Amino acid sequence: MKDDTIHVHVCVVGGGMAGLLAAISAARHGASVALIQDRPVLGGNASSEIRMHICGAHGENVRETGILEEILLENLYRNPTVNYSIWDSVLYGKAQYQENLQLFLNTTVLDATMDGDYIKDIKAWQLTTETRLTIEAEYFIDASGDGILAPLSGAEFRRGREARSEYNESLAPEVADSKTMGLTCLFQAREYPREQKFIPPSWAYVFKTPEDIQHRNCHIKQTNFWWMELGGTCDSIHDTEKIREELVRIAFGVWNYIKNYSPQKEEFRNWALDWMGFLPGKRESRRYIGDHVLTQNDILNRGQFDDTVAYGGWTMDDHFPEGFRHPKTGTTFHATPSPYGIPYRSLYSRNIMNLFCVGRCHSATHMAMSSTRVMATTSLMGQAAGTAAALAHAKGISPREVGQRHIRELQQTLMDDDCFLPGHLHRFNELTMRARFTTDHGDPSQLLNGYNRPWNGQTNAWEFPCGAHITLNWDHEVEIEQLRIVFDSDLNRKDPGRGNRRMHNMRHYYSLDDQPWAPPSTLVKAFRVEALDASGQWQTVLEEKNNYQRLYRARLAQKTKALRIHMDESWGDELTRIFELSVQ
């Protein structure tokens, strides 16, 4: 056996989407980070081990941006055949090769050492190296889903459903209980040119009629089979292995029904089981108590918080605790405004002074969490908490003090990293505001209005054909260290060949007529930057020929009175746009 001690500024527990983005954002803002993940891959419910879609806010132009969009765009570029091993590699690369970040896979947290109401360190076990780890940190971010640091640290938390009267939530049950939403083991199917037979294992459940599966939708192209769900009436943490056994029996039984008994079996005669999940995707367990507990009423009032640092917009999707064994469809969708704000005060523990909580274990009631639990929303929480942790480290203050004394700095930093915060505008620095923007085509006046997307009926963009250029002019020579551009990545993009369906991070079935993925046709692919030299001549200082990202940053280190940017080529569209252009 081996023992090792790690010293970092920020320790993130949990490598799902929330934890991954928390770790990346903290590291990028200067903190040293340890990311602890108990699985061999990153992504949590979005990983190849579970394969749930990354869902988020409903509606036009509300797709989540920031680091999440960066990851999704890299996947579109690198993963044309929509392969889960490539997706895993995208997530892995973002963590493994991020400066300031140490990644610990296959590592399980076992204990925490306390110093009063602060976590001093955590103890963990890395299976593959037989190493006992002690991770000492100034700040801890619990993104584990199950909120593992809550019972280990003494942080206040709760489980189950609140009574209707506790927060005056009309959708909550009359009496509080310990029930939760359940767990699911998914499967995926692939189409072949010829018939594919299926022989079920002897231990699979047998479903022969639509009544046997409660008339659930079994059409491969219409559902990812989320409704194969159990565990809400059990202990969703300690009973997980027993729940998993039942889920796998159900899942193999459902596939057997599709292939051998369903009224649609002829339609799917050429389809085969391509993958079966043996690790359940979990929806709910522990929830922290923070300085603010997000409620149903907060969401219905659009979450208009002064300290908004993330947003949601998924319905309050409250699954029946009985899951597959409930006689109805499996869930009730309660409409929500989209987007609604999520306050910073719901992202840290109210009684453990150096502990953040993000993802489905953040501070929310059961009803509110039934909306905020989806992974695009939790990703935004993770980026916000990671950025806040780095800010807290830089200033030597607690998570609570960041919100009390530096919330505007946190919000502006997030927006500078291309996050959208409903009700808050991005403010630009003096150097950018002093520039005069001129173009050879169109009107650039909306580039500095503080919106990074179409909003409130405005395009909030400079729209131009390929070949156009834009110039930034100053009255006197200025020193420019960095150029920043927010391009159009089509926030309403659809999956080609899948009708009008929103494009997710991955597909849930594979058909013979699938079309390959590629970067959005709206993105600028090639552009050049010129600086005006002292003799009045334009000199090329940057040339990009293969951009596939929405947020583009580049170091320039130029002294000049003018910058000119030529938009040479897109990924397909003749007419495209940028939403923000700034320098520093």
C-alpha cells in the first residue's frame, strides 16, 4: 500500500459535468485544483457508462454556453460518427491536460478531517494504484451527486420531499416523506442491413403485452427509455446495488419485448442491442442546505436574484417514486419559465465555511431540484462555483464573503467567459469602450450592448457575409494584450437527419441513415487580424484557419491605433455573425 498527500487550493469531489466544469474553471482562474472521480471516465450521467443526454433550458436562444458549449463544440468537431469513446476522450482531455489541475480517477472519498466548521482535508482511496490519498485544500466543492461530503463534514442536508407547507409549494406533497425520484439503467440500439435476433438472459423479466409495461413508449426513435426507473421508494444511496439488479432485469426484458413481442417488432427486426448500462443513472439523493434554498416559487417567479450566477429552464420534471411500477407514464411535467435565475447563495453550505455544493445536491427543495438536476443546468452551477472558489482563494475569503462583497466581479467574470446570466448585462472594459467600431458591411453597434445571444427581440450581433471586415480604432496608440470574440454557434441547432430535435451531446440510437456531425455552419472558421503599425501600414498579427469554437481568445501583445479583423470563411453559411468583440 502507498500513502500520498496532495496540497491544492481547491478540491472538487465528483467528476460529472458539474464537477468537471467546476475544476476547469477554478484552474483556469489561477487556483491549483484536485478533481476526485470515483469512476474511470468523466461526465457522470453523461458518460459512456450511463449515457443520459445533457438536457437544459427549454426554448429559443437559451442553450447554455461557457465551458459546456466549448466541450460540445469540440465533440462536434472531433466526433463526426457520434462515438462514445470519442466523447469520453473529449471530457478526459479537458481535465487531464488543463494547467493547474490534477485528475484522480478511480478514487473514492472515504472520510473528512474537520477543523471546527472548516474541512481541513479529505481521505480517499485510489483503486488502481492501491494508494491512500490525503487531499488538503482551502476550499472543497461537492459535485458528487450524492453529496458525500455532507455526512462526512457535518454539513446540513436533507433527503426526500418537503411538506407543502414548509416552503408554501403547491406541488409538494401534503406531508413530508423520504421518497425521491428513482434510478435508471439505459440501453441503446443500432440498425443493421439484415435481421437481428435477440435471445434474452434467463433472469430477465418477461413482458409480452403493452399492459405488462404499463403502455410505455417503446419506439426506439422516440425515447431513450428513461422510464425504466426504480428506487424512489428505497434508499437511493445504500440500496443502489439491489436497485441496479432489478433495473438490469427490466431493461433486458424491455428489449426482449421490443424484439420478440411488441406490435412494432417487425419495424425493428433489423435492430440489435448495441449497449446496456450496468451503472444506474441517479436523479436524487442528498441536498445541501445553503444560505438560500431554491424553491418552486422562486422558479415560477423566474428566479430574479441579485446574485444570479447560473440559470435553469427545464420543466419541474417530478418522477413518480414508484417509477416503472407506477401505473402512469412515469413523471409529471410542471411548466417553468425559461430561463430562470439560480442564486449564488444556493451553491455553498450554510454551516461548513469552505464547502461549495453544485449539481443535483445543491441547496434546493425537491420540487425545485426536479428542474435544476439536468446536466446543462448543473454544468452552469459548476462553472460558477469553480470561478467563485478561485476568486475566494485570490482574496483569502470564504464562499459566503464572495457573495457578500464580490458578487459583481464573479458575475462579470462568468459573462466574460461567455456565460449568460438572465437579468444581468456584460460590462466591457475601458479599452474596449474607447474603441470606434467601423465595418465594410452592416451595423456593429450591438456588439457592446451586454448580450451574448439574440434576446428581447434583438439580434445583439454584427451580421456579415464571409469576406467582410471590422475595424477597432483608437485616438491614440494603445497596448492590446488579448483579443476576445464570441462567434455564432447556433444556439438553436438541430441534429441533422433527426427532424426538428434539439442537438444534444450524443445520440441515443444509431440508424443506417445517420448523418455525420460537424461544427455549426454559422461559425466563423477562418479569420485574420491586422494591426496598424507606426508607419500607417497594416501588419498581419494573427491568422486562424480552423476555428470551431464560439468563444475565441488570443494573445496579441500589440501597440497600435487600430485593429482590423477579416472574416474569411465560415463552416458553411454565407452570412454569419458575432455577438461580442473586445480587447484588453
